Amino acid sequence: MIRLSTDRGLIAVDSDVYTSIAGHAANNCFGVKGMCVRSMTDGLMHLLRPESMTKGVKVVFCEDGSIEIDLHIMVDRDINISAIGE
């Protein structure tokens, strides 16, 4: 959770907010088919339903105040991966 103290009070933003925003933003990018997760039983990647896409996002709050976001995405066929990553 990120907290910011101002003269008007305290603002606290939970990691679920960042997870949801990052998942929706990634899903709306060109060439991204959706969020995915690795199955523990067979080790294969599975596409997540839109309502559970936040499972493909990991948010880490660093001590220096920065945020690290890991996205696990599945891309459409015939898409240049370097075009998506720019």
C-alpha cells in the first residue's frame, strides 16, 4: 500500500488498485490477447477470463517509493513481440 500524507490528510492506495489498472491497461494494448497464468498441474500457460485478469499481474512496492509491476500476458499470433514491448 502506498501512503501519502498531505496537509489535508492521509491518502492510501491499495495494491489492488494498481493491479486492476495495470491489468486493464495491458488488456487494451495492441496485440495482447489477454492475461495468463501458469497452471500448477501441467505447467502450461492458460488465458484468464476478463473478470480474473488481475491474477496475471504482480505489484511490488519498493522501499524507495517506486512500484514494480510484472505482467504475464499472452499475445496474438503473428504479432512482433518487440512492437508490443516498446
